[in-house]
Amino acid sequence: MIQLRNAKGFTMLELLVVVGIAAILAAISAPILLDMRESAAFRDASMNVASTLRDARSRAVSQNLEHRVAFETALSRYRLERGDSSSNSGVWTPVLAGWRNFPPEASMAATLACDQVDAPGVQRWIQFNPNGSANSLFICVMDGANSRFNVGVGNAPTGRVEIR
């Protein structure tokens, strides 16, 4: 008969304990990882809006024409538009083809208080002038009724884009 006294390995009980601990850790970390992934989508949407706003400001200064980012909060979309003049533009032309949409899990509201969602077809915009100034408005990137990030211009004379 073979003696197992010097045999090396793990017992079934040890393996079950390790698998149980791994299952508990997975159950604890799964919601955290899902929330991190969702937060990344909201952060990405906010950064895309901020990037488009900064692009509009840069184009307004360099081209000496008004530029604005138009928002349709009810449809959670936005686009960059160019004016036909350095002030009081009457015609606005999209700079890039089409609208940019938010991710499906995110919605959009206007103002810093995140309390205004407009009817479909109604637009709000942040307009940049050739001197770098802008109108003051914030767009809220929302998860249902909860605001995740606010993106916009808080200081109109400087046109500085902020994410809060």
C-alpha cells in the first residue's frame, strides 16, 4: 500500500474555503465595479461636452466669428455651430456633421441647479465671442434625477469652461 504521509497538495476542505472566499469577494466587488463603469460613462460625457465648449471658444477667438454649442436637453444631444459674424450672428451653421448624443444611461438638464429640462425642439446654447467671453450657463449630466457633473461657463467675461 502507498503511504501518503509525504504527499503534497491541498485537501478538498482547503479548496472549498478558498473558493468560498473568492465568491464572497466577487459578490462584494461586483456592485462597486459596475458603479465605477457607470461613473466613467458620465465622466466621459462631461469631458466630451467640456472639450466641445473649449473647441468653440478656441474657434471663436482664432476665426473672429461667434461660435456656440447648442443643446437640446430633452433629447440629450449637442452640437458645435458657427455664426456668420463677429457679433449678433443671424445664421448659425453646424461645424461638424450631426448632433453628438449622450450615452443612453445619461440625461441632460440646464442651469446649475439642474432643474430645467426643456421641451423637445427647444435649444439652449453657450455662445463664445471672438474676445473669448461667453454667456454663463451650465449643463447637468444626470443619472435620472441625480446630477453627476455640471459642465459650462460660470464666469462669462473669461469664457472659462468648468466641470463641477
